[in-house]
Amino acid sequence: MIANRYNEILNFVEPYLLGNPKVFDNYSLNVFGKEFNSDSLMSCLSTKNYEFFKLVHKLDSLTFGHQGMGMDKWVFFDCSAMPAGIFGFAIPRKLVPDKLLRIFEVPDDYQGLVPITMYMAIPTSDRGRWFGHNLSSLSKFLDQDVRGIGLLTKAFACQVFQIEWCYGATQWGSPALEIHTQLSDMKLKASYLPAHTHQNSLCYVSDYSLENLERALNGERRVNEDYDFLIESADLVAQKDLQEKIEAGSEFSICARPIHRDEKIFYPIKKLS
Ligand SMILES: CC(C)(COP(=O)(O)OP(=O)(O)OC[C@H]1O[C@@H](n2cnc3c(N)ncnc32)[C@H](O)[C@@H]1OP(=O)(O)O)[C@@H](O)C(=O)NCCC(=O)NCCS
């Protein structure tokens, strides 16, 4: 059971998968009562889907390009579409505002679906765990009220790909942390990551069991007053200090949604051991 606001979104969006059709057989194609249309299961090997592939690639440039993390097409193909597939929600062209059609450079004669969100993850060799490496949403460009579509995209994708435990990396202060913490606690594998494009990145692992996903989509903000301390999004010193403790063997998790106070963002941290 998911809250009505998410069902309302599901009423007008189409889930899509773009990738190696061979792997689609391993996935769940009926999630939260919504089934994939056969037209929305697209092979990345077929030239007839190239226009859609280009739009999904453009979606990545629009959301990650300005952060210096946009992907080349070969990364898209070799490291996402072929190994696991790209999941997201799309809408018919007639529902896409003109401004977005222009930004997207949708060709005049293109009448197919237009992707508005995507999630990418690849399986790792660690106990069936995955690594999620892209979550994008163009919600702000749409005329409809789709608040929650980013959260719905990640939750839906976890069910499609049958992900239970998943790693990820993101930056302190990213709006994506609203989504990750709504879904589950984030056990910190690293709180400071100079090996990443942005050193203020954290690396985490989370439990995306169906129970956690359904709780995340119940319409209520996930809060937890029982935290040990707060980390502020811009406090690199505290993030490095926490990293030292992690490397010395202590374990911590971000245990609820961020707290917004005086235009600053604070993350509730629980010491696990
Ligand atoms: C991050 C991103 C995917 C969020 O997509 P979205 O469609 O706006 O997210 P949702 O509407 O599902 O938001 C989920 C919740 O987070 C909140 N939220 C979203 N952006 C927020 C922000 N900037 N500040 C505070 N809260 C925010 C929403 O209000 C919603 O809260 P609710 O559940 O209490 O209603 C989108 O902004 C994006 O594509 N960013 C660029 C790419 C990126 O950085 N991706 C993350 C990589 S880890």
C-alpha cells in the first residue's frame, strides 16, 4: 500500500527500462500495481530506440552536467544499459511543456515517450548488493504536481531490479539525501571521499527491503529523535573527523531525514558501534 499522492503520479507516467533485453527476464515488471507496457521495455541494442536513448542521455546531462558528473554515451552504454539496464518514468510528448521540449531538443517528428526520471544501478560481486549511481528527476520542469516522483523512481527501481542492499555515493547537502533517508537508514562506509569527483561525498549502504520501501511511501516524513549528534552539510572538518572514526572501526548511520534549520542542513547521526 502506498500513499495516494504516489498513485496519482503512477496514473499518468509510464515506467520504462532501457537496456540489454536479456536481463529484463530477471526483473519484476509489475510493481506497486503498475505494469510495464511492452513498448516501454526498450533494447539499447536496437537503432529504433536510439532517439529515446539520446533523451535519457540528455536527462543525465541536464541533471549532472553542471556538477561535473555527466556521463559520456559509452559510459551509459557499457556501464549501465548493458550490465543492468536503466529504469525510469516517462510521459507522452503531449504532456511535456514546450520549454522542456526545447531544452531537451526533442525532434519535431518524434512521437515516442519522453523520459522525465531515471535510476541507474549495477550489481556488485559483494553478496548480491548493488551500487546505485544515478538518480535524476526533471520534476521542476513539469506542469503537473509530481512532488515525490524522485522518491517513487528509486523505490520502484529497487523493486524492478529486485535490489535489497545497495551502496551509493552522494554529496553532503544533495537533495537526493532527502530521498535516500526517506527510504532507509544509510550506514556510512565513508563520510569523506577524496577518491570521488567531489571530496565532500559520502559512501553508504542501505537496506531497501519491500517493508522499508512501503514505509517510505506511506506519505509520512521519516523522523528519528533518537540520534547521537548532527553533521552539518558544509562542515568538511566534522565529515573528516567522522571518517577518522570510521577508519578506526566505529560504525555510524544517517538515521532519518535531514533537519533544515536557519538555512542550514543537518543530518542526524546514530552511532552503531
Ligand atoms: C535529487 C533529485 C533526483 C530529486 O528529485 P525530485 O523529483 O525533486 O524529488 P522528490 O519530489 O521525490 O522529493 C522527495 C522529497 O524530498 C524533498 N526535496 C526534494 N528536493 C529538495 C530540496 N532541494 N530541499 C529540500 N527538500 C527537497 C521533497 O520535498 C520531497 O519531500 P516529501 O517526501 O516530504 O514530500 C533531483 O533534484 C535531481 O535530479 N537532481 C540532480 C541530480 C542529482 O544530484 N541526483 C542525486 C545523485 S545521488
